[in-house]
Amino acid sequence: MISVSDNIIFHIDVNSAFLSWSALKLLNEGSKLDIRTVPAIVGGDQETRHGIVVAKSIPAKKYGIHTADTVASAFKKCPELISVPPDHKYYWQMSNSLMEYVSDICPVIEQVSVDECYMDFEPIRKRFGSAETAARYIKDGIKEKFGFTVNIGISDRKVLAKMASDFEKPDKIHTLYSYEIKNKLWPLPIDELYMCGKSTAAGFKRLGIKTIGDLAAIDHKFVEDTYNKHQLMLWRFANGIDDSTVNPEKEQAKGVGNSTTLPSNLTDRKNAYPVLKKLAKSVSDRLKKKKLTAQTVCVQIKYDDFRSVSRQTQLNSATNAENDIFRESCRLFDELWNGEPVRLLGIRTTKVSDENAPKQLDLFSYQQEMKNDMRREKLKKMLEEVRVKFGDDSVKKGSL
């Protein structure tokens, strides 16, 4: 059982956020129809890369319409379907209002997307007594103040709180503590495990792993010796293993990053590198413009079904160099990508500091830095001589 000393984490997730927020916008503009009560989707124009179902109503789900379906296929399933275009500016306004409301109740929150955040229960434990009481206060308060609903997952592990919030919807509170995973989590299909995409789930099923419990029951040594890093991570999630904590939003904001939605889904690793190269240059340029260096590099991947994942690494020394950021981003991408189609790529740097601040290097790092400086200066001089002789465009980076 959970004890009063155990850390408790909430995962707060807006129910069908884009559709709910679009419905509220239309109602505020005088519409008589609440699109949440009829088969409806949020979609867009195919040429602008929004020709897919971004969000759906509960009645639309009954027709077999899924997020990431094409708008055309959604209309085939339900010809009477109502489709509205996304309004991302309005969504961010609603998101900011929601996060301000939640952070007024508890300051320790970590926003992970436009419509979801984690919250540490500890700062408000004395005020509410029980986690369920606090969750009910937050859930009902959001519904009354804003007119949309949320699900709240409660657990002693971050990943379990996330999975709990995905249980029955809408407007629900669910617990999934470590001691509850045997009864609540393990009987579920492997497809419902957080971060387990369609192709990974299909691969597990071919091996006879049909439920989350099937995966959890596999010997740890066998998993370490046989499975890749992503599959090992899923095994850990299936067993409720997650030691990550809630990182306050204000800490995340101290960084520089950039992301891009791809014109078409990326399915080949080699095609990811040029995208990461451009992002690394953009981040590097912004750091240099602000006269900052960064100690941490993070890569974000958003798949075509809108699942978002990220991984970060801490550098030996702070940098704003494009090549350093690019190299680490490629390594992180290789570790993180599970082979499924990618819709968005992003790079973010954190733990930034003034570029003129003294750097503390060990002897090896210092010697290596000196060698690198000498090599860069020598290369720079050679390139300048070639460009003077043959023109500015005579030498370009191979990645470009």
C-alpha cells in the first residue's frame, strides 16, 4: 500500500483538448451546436500538413475514427461528420490559462505538452489531506471555470500516473500505484502500454507477448541481453519502474530550442540527420546571439499518432557550437527513435549560462579543447585560402 511518506504525482490531461477547445470557441462565438455532442473532428488542409484528424469527439470515435486518420477516410466512415480547422493560437491561450490555474493551486508542475502536465502532490498534501480529494478539487474546478474536462492519473511513479490518466474517459480520476499494477495494468493489451507504438506492439505480439503483464514477466537479464534500448524502456514501464520526478516549468524555460513539423512523415534515419543539422544551426545561432552556452541537449520526437517523446544528455562542458549540438542530437535521436513515422523533430538546450563565464575543465578536457582549437584555426585558414582562390561557393559542408 502507498504510505504517507511516498511521493505522489498527478498527471493532468485535457480530454480531447483541441476538439473541446474548438467547441468552446464556437459556442462563445454564438454557435448553437456543441460539437462535442455529435460526430466531429478537428482537421485541416492537406497541403499545409494538417489533412489528418487531430482530435475527435466521443460520438466520432464510435464510427471507428481515430486520431491521425486522414480527413478523407474519416468522412468515408461517417459522411455526416462535422470538421473544423485547428486554431493553434486559441489552443495556446487555453493552455496558458489552464497551466496558470493549476500552478496557482500547486507551484510544482511540469508542462509536457499543450494539454497535459505533471504535478507534485507534496506541496499541497497538508491542505487537502488525500490525493483523491485534491484531484477532485482540481478536476471539478477546471470544469466549472473553463467548461472543459480533464482526466487525472495519480501514482507514486510518473509513468504510472501518465498511464492512469489514459484509463476510462472523460472527466475521471484514476489511481495506478505501484502495488496496483498487477490488477490494473498487467491485464491490458500490450498496445496500451505508454510509448509502445503500433509496429513495436506488432513485434511483441509475434513473440507471443499480448498483454503488458506478458512483457513484465520476462526475465530482466534476458531483456537486457536480447532487447534494444526502447524495448528495455518498455519493459521497465510495464513493471512500473520510473525514478523521474516532476521538474518545475520555470526550470524548463531556461533554455533555447527549435522544432519543425515535417512536410511528410520521416521514415528513414538518414533523412533525419539533415533536419537535425538545420535545427542545430538554428539553436546554435540563437545561443550565440544571446551570448549563451548550454550544458544540456535534448531531442524531441513526435510520431504520426501525436505521441511525443524526448531524451536529453549533459555535456562535458557548456557549448554553443553547432557541431557539438548536432553530434549529440544525432546520438540522442538514434537512441530514442523506435522506427515509426516521425511527424516533428526538435532540439532544445538547457542549463544555459553566459558564454564568457569561466569553464571548469579537467586536464584531459583542457588538452582536448586546446587541440580542437588548433585544428579549427588550421582548417579555417585553409578554407579561406581555397575560397579566395576559387570563390565563396567552392567549399560547402557535405551535410548541406
